[in-house]
Amino acid sequence: MENLLRYVGPILLVMSVLPFASAPRQLLAQDTQQPATAPQAQPTQVQPSDNQAKAEAAKAAAQARAEAAKAAAQARAEAAKALFNEAKTNTSVTLSGSNLARKYYFLQIAREKDNKSKVPGVANTSDDGPLVIKDVVQDATADQVYEPFGAVFDLLGSFNDAGNGAYPSAQSGIQTEVLGRVDWESEHYGYENTTTAGAEVGYVRKVDFSFGGTIGLYPALVLENLTSTTATISQPSARPMFQDAFQWQIGPRLNYPLFSHGEATFFVNFGQNFLIDQVTSFKQGDNTVTATPVSNGVGRTAGFAEAGFEAKILSSTIWQAHDNKYDNLRPLFLIATGFRKDTRLSGAGDLAGYKNAQDRLFFRFSINLTKIIAYSDDVKKAAPGSIRFGVDMDRGLISQRIPTATRFFVSADFNIMQVFKPSTGSK
């Protein structure tokens, strides 16, 4: 009994400790378990028939919008076509029943920016309805009251002198020549006309831009070395004379209206003179003299540049002259002056001692004999031709070793554009 009691105490102690020893292991097992997660929501399946219905609806809406836009564009096109056809008919009726002054008035209002309509090529007028701009311009061109470019052919008879007592001309007499050239001019860009009720046309006083030039035969000043087999020449070197030359020039112009029949212009020209003959022979009394251009490093072709101011009085109003170009190319009176640099007179070689010989001053004027009696404010067709008298002279700017060169000329010209533009017969 005593032995039994001796084992009972340890057994009870072990039994009381075992529950506490197993508890941490249970807690550890609970800590290592993964937390429970909520199940993922499955996406709602859309039926194929729903997608197809939406696509068909979007396609139908897009098609409806496209058809509406097409219908609107077609309506606008038909409206534009109807307005153009109306303008076409109205233009024909209006022009056929108008005199030249009225046609010219329509030309101005058709070109004004404020009269442009939403239909390309049609101008709206307050009193006369829509007009087709192209038809109005063509009618004005046929009646020689409008040209985008103008050109005039001149047939000139010139009388030239290029010497003085100290430096006599190569020829003792006055040189006479018959030459011809074409003068041309562009549109005046930036120029504005004005129109008022009662078919009146005016102008805006502002600077405009144009360009123009000449091409043809014109006498050029040349210094010649003279030789003769039958006579002794006292001053054989660097004798001035004129030679026939093919000349071209081109340059810009800034123009400013002075009054209804007057204009001032600042111009710059660049060009060349090409000598027709290098060696020239002529009679001096009973002797034959041969003239050869001086050797100064310049060939048969020599360039030149000039700049100056020009003023002119026109026989027609300035807005008509700007439109038909002929009256602007052949004014009633013209005067011009400025500076010219002529490389043919370069101070080298035979002219090594000629300082500043290239630098020249020029002075020109002309008067149109047939336009004196044509001075008028009335709208008229461009004249077919005219007769002018004029002077073209130049002298040294600094050095006077090369004498003043003077060309007197009488010219008969005709309006080249009338050759290609038949008239409609308007008065």
C-alpha cells in the first residue's frame, strides 16, 4: 500500500502537466493554417446576340449620319450650281445691254473683295445681281479695257550725238538709225479701285507694285579706237559713238497715284547690251575709217544697272491706264532721271586712266503727239497705236572725260495685245 501511494503522486503530476504541454502545439497548428479566401465572382456572360444588336445599331447610326452629311453637301452643291447658273444668265443679259462705260464699271465691282460670294467665281452686286467674274473679265479683255500684261512694239528713228570739242565723236556727223523694241509691263499688284453708285469708278491713293522691261534693238554708247589706211587720225583712241545693240532689261517698280491722270514711280532696271557688230566701218569724207571697241576687259556683251524716279501724265484716268496697260506704257507725257552704271565703260585696259567712267546720270522725257487730243475721263478702248517724240541722254556723274551722249527719237508704236484680242464692238 505504501508502495502504491508512492507512485500515485508522480502519476497525478504527469497527468496534470500533459494538457498544458499539448496546448501550444494546437495553437501553433492554428497559426500556420492559411486564411480562408472568398470565392472569385464569375463574370457575367453576355449573350452573342446582345453584341450583334449593339454593333448593328452603331452601324445604322453612322450610316444615317453619313447619308445626312451627303444630303447636306448635295443640297449645298445644288444651291451653288443654281446660283452660278443664275449668275451666268444674268451676266450675259447685263453685259449685252450695257455700253463700254457700264461694262468697265461691272469689271471693277466684280473684282472687289467685298463683293465675293460663297460660290467660287461669282460676285454679288447690290443693284445688278450675281455676276460670273470670269465672264466679266473676258468681256472687258475683248473690249481692250483690261489686260493682265501689256506690250507695245516701237519702231524708232533715232538721231544720235556723242561728242564735244575736247573729245569729239568718232563720226563727224549725226548718226541716224532705225531700230525697234518691245516695251512690256505687268499687273499693278496692290492697286485698288473704288466704285460708287451711278457707275462711277475711282482709286485709292496707295503704293502698288509692278514689274516690266524692254527687249529689242537700241543704240549703245561705245568708245572706239579708229584706224584708216588712207588718212591720219589726230585722236584715234577712245572716240565715243553709238552702235546698234540688242538690249534687254527688266526690273521692279513702286508706283504711287498723284492725281486722276498722274503717277510717280521709283524703278530699278537690270540689263545687257549685245553689240551687233564688233568692227564698224564708215566714210569720213573720202576716207574709210574702221572703228573697233576699246579693249578694257569687256566683251561683246556688257551689263548695266540703273535706278531712278519717273513721273507721267496719262491721257486716260489712272484706273483705266492700269487696267488696259497701253495707256500706262504710252503716257501723254513722261519725264525720268536717275543713276546708271554701265560696265562697258569700265576703267581698265585701254581705259585704265578713266576713273568713275562707269557712273553716269541719265535724263529722259517723251511726249505722245497723238494722245494730246485724246485726253479724257471717258472710258475708251485702248488705242491701237501712237506717235511719240523723245530724248534719252546720259552724262558722267563724276568724270566728264566721256562726253554727254544724246539720243533724239521719233517712234511709231502699236498695241501688241490688240493683235490677239478681237473686239466685241462695244462703244
